[in-house]
Amino acid sequence: MKERIFIRSYKLVPEIRNPLIRSSLIVLLGTGLRMVGPWLISKGVDEGVVKSDYSYVLQISFFYLITVIALYFVTSRAILAIGLVGETYVRQIREKLFRHLTSLDINYFEKNKTGVLVARLTSDMQSLNEFAREGASSVLTSILTIFAATIAVFFVDFQLSVVAFIILPLLGVATRIFRKHADTAYWAVREWIGQVLSSLQEGISGVRIIQAYGDESTQIDRFEDVNQSHLDANLKSAKNIAIYFPFIEITRVTSIATVIWFGAQRIFEGTLSIGELVALLFYLNYFFDPLIQLSFNYDLLRSAGSSMKKVFSILDEKPFLSEKGDSIPSINNEKIIEFKNVDFSYGRDLVLKDINFVINKGEKIAIVGETGAGKSTIAKLILRFYLANEGKVEFFETDASEVSQQWVRDNVAYVPQESFLFRGTIRENLIYSDPENINLEDELASIGVLSWFDRYENKLDQEVGERGGNISAGERQFVALLRAVLAKRQIIVFDEATANLDIESESSILEATDQLLSFQTSIVIAHRLETILNAEKIMVMEEGELVGFDSHDNLVKNNPTYKELFSAWNLVN
């Protein structure tokens, strides 16, 4: 299973294959040079030291020095080459993951914690990056050295090689047990890192509420519990390593001691030279040292593997809505949106029941109702964040399930109740939908709101900070609303878009939108009297059912639900 993860990881970024092959060949060359050293020492001992031929010893020493210098340059080049491959790989994975996340449906983000998703792009990418920077070169070098040393040991003396490796089956069993427990531990570590980041994100995002309710101790306790679980997972991983690593060292010492014992007897018998025994000992160290190094890098390797499994869990998510439908509706039809017997549920209970209505081009529609009546769900279906469970939602008489997702994005704009601004300037946020073609000053001047931005030192070029934190909530909402209006989509959905505006700003924006929306169809989820009075028709929702759809005057006269809502608004205002 784990091997398939690494094979799939390799196939995920085909661009690295050729550079990886080239860097592997460099490592292979380095491994070959490393194997030459013990052979030269063996010759020096048997032909030089034993025979007291010091000129031969000097000659072998010169060749050994040349080999060591060549090995230095080759190893240095190999580390750089593999490091570059690894860093390139991580960059490609991060980009693929972010690109895929932006393509997923809204319901995926509603089901998954932001902190956990952030962990995939930060902590898990950091784990991959550490392996690419510190472990990849060492792992590849160690594997090739182990194979080469094994061949070299048998090449020097087959009988002693069998003696040296007779303990390996026991090492294999221990390794299998270690891997089983280590894989579980590393997976838990990666999982709890995500939970820690999620807990941090929740605590920081909700710090105002936490402090307002004096709930710091509860939040601290929750974080401490999650943090302790993360520590426990790390300790379990460390325990596995503490048991396994000394076992490898014991195996190495036992194997070498056995070879020396039997090798000495062979030397006395005259069937083995001193140089061959020296070479065998070198090659055995070349076998066990990389094995120990692999064990040290196993933490990085399995951590990277666990991270890739987490990454694949996201990449395996399919963007259902974006892949469903490729039709492009004709926008010449006057009937722009129609709900036909629409039922919808997020789970078991219906939140919309048998909804039927038609919105024509250019109409300004308000949706009103108590909390939980289904207002936002209607907006989500119009935005095609979801598809109806039963019935049809149509754009220009084309079923929403058959409409291209790109068409929806190009023709439907959205202003949520909680405004969101990107880091940068007010100008950059306002022209976000079409930076090349929006003549910002002219557009704002034509609707009489250009002077509104004189309140800022840098006017339209004022920095808004992360999530618009440098300006007030009302100002963020004003900018977000204008951004959607300036996009000039066929349909624009406002989810209580003026809730955070003061009376003067709300009056300005309502007047501005009246001018800008002259050719657009607008749907407003309304909670304030001023908003509904600006609408041509009002949709009245009650417990998931549409109980009225008419003008304000007719609804006040004939619709008890609307009359009650309107009376409550009048009392408030």
C-alpha cells in the first residue's frame, strides 16, 4: 500500500522524471567510486604492506586519493541535483494541490475544517520539503550503496558473505514489525498536526468571542488536549525508533565480529588474504552504515509518505459540479431564472419544499423570511453551489445541471454577508473581476461614489491588509458590493449586502446599484426595510416553502406572513 503511494507520487509530476534519472546516474557513479576504495586498500595491503613493497603502497595511495577527490565532487553534484529535483517536485505538488482545491465544490469546504486544509498546504508540504532537502539524496545513495556493497561482499568471498548475512532474516523480521508500527505512528502524527493547526485557526479567528465570553480557559484546555494527543503520537513514533535503531547496531557488530572470527581462521589456513578480510570489513560497513542512515531517514521518508497520502485524499476529491454540464444558455430569453418544483436537502430533512417561481431579465428581487426559512439556500442554488435534489433550476430555460460551471461564474456575481477582501489595494479589489477592462475612476464617477474614497490617505490605492483588516467592516462591505456590481454579470446575488453599512453609505450604494444594475437581474436576501422597498418583487419564505411572490403593496394587503415581517421591520425602524 505504502509503495503504491510512492509510485503514484512519482507519476504525479512527470516533469521530474528526466532530471531524476540524470541525478540518479550521478549517484550511481558516486556509489561505484565508493566501492573502488576498499578494493584499492585490499591490493595495497596484500601487494604492498605484506610484501614490503612501499612503492606499490605509494602508488595505491595516490590512486585512492584521486578516487576520494573524484567522489567528493560527484557526491556534491549528486546532492545538488537531487535537491533541485526534490524542491521542484514539492513546488509542483503545492501548485497542483492549490489548483485542485480551488476547483472543488463549495460543499467540500463546508464539510472540511479550514485549519486541516491549511495543514495540507503548509505542514504536509513542509514535511515533503524536508525530505526533498535532507532525505532524498541520502536515501537514494544509501539504497544504491547497500546493493553495491552486497555484490562486493559476495565478490570478495562467497563463504564469508553467507556467514556475514546469516543474521539478515532476523533483521528483516524486525524491520517489518518496525514498519508496521511506524507507519501507524507517522500517520497519526500527520493527522494530529492538522488538528493542532485547526484548533489554532479556530482560536485565533474566534478570539473576540472567546474574550467577550471569558472562555479563555475552556479554549486553552481544548488546545492542550489536542496538543497532548499530538505529543503522544510523536512519542509513540520515537519509541519505535528507540527500539529499532539499537537492534540494527547490534546486528552490525555481531555480523562483523563473526566475519573477523571466521576470517582469521581462513587466514591461518591460507585460504583468505589479510587484504580480502580488510575489504570485507569495509564492504560490511558500507552495507550496515547506509542501513542505519536509512533508519534515521525513515522518519522523514514515512512522514513524507503520510503527507502524500493526505495530499492524495484531497486530489481524489472530484469537483462534481464543475464536471457536470457543458451547455451555454442563450441570454436572449426574457425568462432568466426559473425554479420548477424544487426540493433540496443538505442531509435528511428538506430545507426547500416544492419551490416554483420565475425571475425575468432586469428584475430586482428581494427574498425575505425568518432565520432558517431557506433564503440562503435559494441563493446557493442560483449560484450553482448545489443542484436541486428534485425538480429543476433553469438559467434562460436551460437546466442548471446541464449548464457549464464556467458560464455560471461568468454570468452570476455574489456578495456574501461577511465581506472578503484580498490583500492589496482598494483598486485591485474593485477591478478584481476584469483588471484590464474596468475604467475604475470613470465608472465610480458616473454613479457618484468616487468621492467616497477621499476619506483614505491614498484614496483608491489604499492598502486594505489581510482580509481587509485595515478598514472597517462597513467599508469592506461597500468595497465588496461595488466589486460585484462593477463585474457587470447578468445575475447578481446579494446576501444582506448592506448590513454593515451606515445609513449614509447604504443610501449611496443603493442609489449607485440602481444605476449600475440597470441591465442586470439582482436577487437580494433582505433583513432591512430599506432593501425590500427598493425591490420590484418580493419572495416570502416560511419554513422552506414559498408563501408569497409579489410586489410590496400586494403582499402587505394579501400575505399574512409578509405583513407580520413588515410590521416588525416598521417597529424596529
